Amino acid sequence: MAKCLLRAQNDRSRGARNLSTEEISPDFADLDLRPTREAVALMAEGQCAAAAAVAARAMEIAAAAEAAADRLRDSPGRLIYIGAGTSGRIAVQDGVELVPTFNWDERRLVYVLAGGMAALTASIEGAEDDPAAAQAAIAAAAPTADDVAIGVSASGRTPFTVAALRAAGAAGALTLGVASNQGTPLLDAAAHPIFLDTGAEILAGSTRMKAGTAQKIALNLFSTALMLRLGRVYKGLMVDMRLANRKLHERAAAMVGEIAGVDAATAAAALEQAGGNVKLAALIALGLDSERAFTLLKSAGGDLREAIGRLGRDQSSSSS
């Protein structure tokens, strides 16, 4: 850990003077001459440095998540992920994973990727340099003030990503920019700029390394914090997850048992009665019928903690 922190400090000191993601670092000049074991250890230190760069921006990420929750909580707003190349693929991955993990509606996800969705598996030459295509893609998405747009670019200068984020912001969307170079157009265009100072890459210019790792971590933190604030997590449990397979059904039943303090059979029965909805199942296992559980959860805005709190207050009032 000490080596990781030292590596992060060294990279930040260099990055303050240069466009760090394009810099050729003397630290890695002999990488190809090192034994594989040493090369891998050095690359692993770089991944630690990427994590440290994200940790340094925890407050900015939290502020962005809270602002996004305010936009999305009582609206049909969407998350619009914008990027090109590696950054675009990482952005799409974050959005896709929200569906099974938090039951986020697919219709509330938009992907604006340079070269289109075909660029997920193939390199679309020149697509990242086409701001007109970005503007057209945003116009087709028709963002509003209910939406949240997230632009991701290691350099912070990718023409497609910058143009798309600017267009989304001009349409009223809340904008976040994630980049590894300070004072760049993407960060300037964002209401919530998140500068991830990952420093020089182990392979000069290969932002799939440290910058890409930092982007993945930052987006994970942002989207998970957003779902926390939207009431889709209870006591560290994924209470809004979709039950897509047997493993997830078993996990859901265990959650219901943990939340309601009931045995496995009771939890499984409640989950079946609730149609696989963990939140409803927990309320049913706590003694409510399905109709009352649905009404209570809806009145609590889908927040299970609030619903259980109201149930406890109602029971206290009834007994007094």
C-alpha cells in the first residue's frame, strides 16, 4: 500500500506539469527488459495509483451523485452515458450493470458512443473526432432537464465526447465530466467535473491502464452512491435487484430472511407472494398482506428503510 501511495504522489506531481496521459515516463522506460514478475508488480502498483486518484475525488463524486439523485428521484429522467473508445466502453458497462443490480429501467439509459454501439467490439476509425455526429446523437436522444449526462474521456479533449456533453448541457441536462487531464474542455463543459489525476501511463498513451481503471472505479462509486440516494439499497443489500437466475433467487430469499428476521421457508414464501420483489417480500414477512405492503412501499417512495420505519411507528401507535 505504501508503494501504491508513493506511486500516486509521484504521478500527480508530474501530471501537474504535463498532459499526463500522453507523457513518456522514465519510470517505465525499461519495462520490456524487466522479468515478467517485476513488470507485473510495477503494473499492479499503477492500478493502486489509479484507485488512490479516485479516492482523492470522493467529495466531488459524492456531490455529483447527490445532484443526480435530485434530478432523477421524482422524474422520468435518464442517465446518458457518453464516450469514445475505451472510455466509452467503460461508460456503457456502468450503465448496463445498473439494470440487474438495481432494477434500473432500461428505458432510462441512453448510450452516446462514438461510432455507435458497434464500437463496443470494434475500433471505428475517426469516430471520436466527429463532433457533428455527437451533436446529432444528442439531438436524437432529446435530453431534458430531468436527465443526467456523464461524459468520460481520459484526455479530456475527445471532440465527440466534449461536443456531446456540451449539447446535453445546453438542453438542460445535469452534466458530469470524468477526465485524467486538468483544465481540459470536457471538465470545463461539466457542471460536475471529476479530475482523476492518474499521471503517466505505464504504456505511454494507453489509457486502458491507469486512466481506464480510475474511470471504472469512479463510475462505480458514482452510480452506486446514486442508487443509495434513490433508496435502492438497504443495509448494504441489493434490495432492488432482478432475480434472473437460481443463485439470485437464493440470495433474495436470504435477504428477506435477514431483513425480517424469519426462517428460510417463511422468507421464500414471502418472496413468491411478492412476485420476486425483495422489498415487498420483506414487508410481507414482517406481517403485512401483499396489498398493504405495496401501498406502504409506494407511500414511502420505494424506500424500504422508510417503509419499515413507518410500519414500526404504526405498530407502536396501535399498541399504545
